[in-house]
Amino acid sequence: MTCKGQPEKISLYLDEMMGREEKNSFRAHLDRCPICRSILDEYRMIRAMIRDVHEKTPSDMGFKVLNRLYSRRQRVKTAVFAASMVALLGAGFFLGNNSGRALVASREEILREALEKENLKRIPVYSGTNVEDIRVRYEEVNF
Amino acid sequence: MWRISGSGMKKLTFSLLFFFIFFQSLLWAGGAPLEIFCKDKKVASGFFLSPDLAVTTDSILLYNNIYFKTETKTLYNYRIEFIDRVTKLVFLRIKDAQGIPMVLPEDNILVETEPLYIHEKGKRVDVGFFTRKLNGYGAFISEDKSLYEGTPLYDIEDEFAGVLIGNLDQNLYLFLYADMLAFYRDHLNMIIKQGRPVLNIVVTEMWEYSGIQVKESRNELVEKGDIIVALANFQINNVLDFNRALYLVDPASPLTLKVIRNGKLKRVTLNGGK
């Protein structure tokens, strides 16, 4: 007995990939060769196990899991996109509303300072070029 | 599910920003600004109450040959419709102005320290903050030394808050509330046609108290020192109230005043006189 096992041929045989003559010839060899028979039995057992596993887990389960993972990834992407849009619009709104000069000091500080200044001597009439000092107007109003 | 490429994302971002800026500009309270010039120098601001009726302050009467600039036009032909020396307001009918009238809110309650804004070159500029209501006026604090009389002021929600009329003290400025502007807008024809009674008295504002005090009188029924607290059915807290009430009474009919004289409330009936 010189055969050390022919696993390639066994695979072809199991997969029904052999022609009729080749198949008959290999069957004759299997009758004679215990090594190839044992390999064939082993392959059949492995296949049976795989089939068993496949029967217990539906074939589309893997797809569903992948699909779910994909959907989740898409949802995250969509959420990130939506959040970016909200942040962008918010930034636009904020910048639009606050463009221009900003007071550095807090309002409370300015108010306190302004109230302190009110106790100081009043500035003269027509102090500014653009805005009239109008207090004197209401000291004498003709009706 | 649609996908956005890199360049598509950029386009979308710019489109959204553009849309947002455009939308914000639409949300402004209308009232395209009016600038008043004399010899290429800006002398005052104003705004439109109707497409051809503008309002500013009487400081423009100091200048000759004034002209007006809106966002799109320069206008030269105008006539003075009415001057109210008490409020300082001057109403102008400007030919071919086609201005966008200011939206005047019916009730605009400002909160202490609420920021106030002006519109300058298409931008909203923070100019100070509201402090309190003062004898019918709004008072606000500003460190901006380039404010012009007649400038419309806007609140934090970009609604019209009032028109700047002058400086009261240091950084304290006064503005007239929207309701006063609405009053003139709605009654201007009647005011021009009817006028108001002439009482021959000089009054002074009592800044700390309600009512107005008679400073001089050439009216035999009103005495110097009287504090006027009511006119007809109108309560008088300040000069603005008195001014407005006088426009609303019939100048030809007898007029009832309630005055505090020597610590006692007294009713005085004056004969009408235009």
C-alpha cells in the first residue's frame, strides 16, 4: 500500500466535481485504500458538523447582525451630522446677534460706575456734537 | 439614505449660513434707517413711520440744505410736516422716499440692564443698556460718543424700543418709547388740523415726583407753584403726558385741570382758546 491519502480528490469527490469515469475509478480506489476512506469519513463528519451549526443559526442571521451594525453606524453618522448642523446654526445665530462692539466690563460694573458718575458735576449744555443735553428743555416748557 | 460628498458638505454649509444671515436680516424690525446729512457730514438719524413720512429730532433745524440717505437713495425734496418742541420730534414728508415703515410694537417692556442696539451699516451694534423709565422717557446708559439724535434703538429681540432724543447726564441718554411714536403716527393729521389749547403757562418737569409744576403763569386761573396732576380725564405724571393730553382735548371747549395748590387738590376749569 503506497497511498498516503489524496485529500484533493476526496474534496472533489464530496463536492460532486468529478466526471463519471474518474468518480468510478476513485470509488474503486476507496474500496482498496483505508487511509483515503478514513480521510473521507473525517471530511464527511466535518461537513455534518458544519451543516448542524448552520441549521441551528439561520443563514440570514449574520446579515441581520451586520445590517444592524451598519444601521447603528448610520444612525450615529446621522446624529453627528444633525448635531453639527445645529451647532453651525447656533453659531450663526450667536454671531449674527452679537456682531459689533461688545462691552468688556460686565453690565453690573458699568451700571455701578454710571450711577457713581451721576453724582458728579453735570456736563454743560451741548456737550456732544451729535446729541443735545436736554435737561434744560424740561425746566421751562411753554404751553 | 443620501450621502454628502466633501464639496457637497461645503456647499451645504455655506448655503445654510447664507440662508441664516438672510433670514436674520428679515427678522429685523423693519424700518430702514434714515441718515440726515449737511455738507457731507451726518447730523442726525431718523426712520420712516410710513413710506414717505419720516421722523427725526429738531436738531436738524439748526442746519440749512440738509439731505437724506436711505440704504438705496439720496433724497433732497422734503417738507416739514410738524414740529413738536416738547418731544423734540420733527416729522418730514420726503418726496419719492418709499421708505420701509418701522414696526412699532404695542407694548415693549424693557428690563433693567437689558442691552440696547442700533443698526449701523447693516449690523446690529450694542450701544448700552436700559436703566429705568424716567418721567415717561426711557433712560439708558451708553459709553458710545458717536450716537446721533433720532436714532432708532432696538431691544434684545430686535424689536423697536424707542428713538434717541438726547443726553440727560454724562452717560445717561433718553429715548421716547414706541407708544409715543405710534401716537403721532396715528394722530398726526388730527394734531396738525386741530392744534392744541394755549394755556399761557410755563411748566417744569418734576423729575422725582408725579405731576408738573407751574413755573410762570399769565393765566388768571392757574397760579405759579401749582402742581398739575390731571387734565380732563388724563392723569398727568410728566410733561410728555401733559403734552399728549392737550392734543387729545377739544381746544375750543372748556378744559378742566386738577392741581395741587397749597397742599390741597383743587379743580380749575379754563375756557378754551386755540
